[in-house]
Amino acid sequence: MKLADLSRSRLLALSLVLSAIPAHATAPPPPAPPILSNARMTATVKLVEAHNGQVTKITKLCRVSGKIPVYSDNGSATLSNTREISGCNMTWKGKNQRISVSGAIAISKGPITFATASVSVVPPDAIPLCSICGPQPLADSSAKFKVSGVPKSLTFNLNPNPVSMLNAKPTVWLEAEIEVVN
């Protein structure tokens, strides 16, 4: 057997082995479950600023509302199938920044109601924290929870993302009170 034939057979074997190894890609989000109806979500958003571990300023940014989907689901697909409602703007370092507000509800057998909501502001010049990360938000907060039954209304607060709090200079975060009427 010639050296060129040996190398060619090794390359062929190597390519066959590599094609059999599964790719480690992120799975696509689950498809949206059936929509039962729409609910009205209202978000009251505040910006909190802190310096040396103490809150120095709280600014009410907006009160917005819009319709979010109510799915027939066990809550697993609601996180990736939220709907954005009309957000608002804030001024940060002399620039106008858009605040994104989104949410969804899911009702499963039992009945159990799952809710999720988030608020986020990502400046246009935001940079990723790592090579596979998306742009780092200036501030973002979210919540997901479940409650038994199918309540006519829900009220809950969002939790700030500690990673965005640690990376913001100065330390800022968004607080939001969410009210959903089904």
C-alpha cells in the first residue's frame, strides 16, 4: 500500500468518525402551544440606581399595558413564547434607551396557571460577556411562577438579574410590578 493511499484512507475514516459525532448546538425553542385567549398585562417599571451598596435614586419610568397570550400548556413553552407589549424609553448617559416588556400565561390540566414576564434594556453598544453570549443588558428583571386554579387576575414583582447588576457601572436594575387580568 502506498503512503498516499494510506493517508487518503485515514482521512476518509476520520471524516466518517467526525460526521458520526453529534453536534453540540442549542436546540430550537419548543413550538408555541395552542393559544386559548389573550390576557391584559400591565407593567409599572422603575429604574433603581445604587452606589457603594446603597440605593441612591429610584425613577419611575413608565406604566405600559398590552395583550399577552394565554396558552394551553404545562408551562414549559411559555418562557420561549412570550409576547412583547408596548415598552417605553428611558434616558441613560444622555441617550434614549428602549425598554422591552414581555409576558405569557399558560393553563394546564389540574388546573394550574403558569405566568412569566420580563423587562429589559439593552443599549445599542452593549457587548457580550463571552464568545457565545448575547449582548449584555444594562438591566433586566424577570419572574416565572405557578399558582393552582385559573385566577381572574395575578399581581407579582419581577426579580433583577444579578449578573446584569454586577456588570453595570454604576449599579442599576429594573424593578417592575406586573398585573395580569385574564
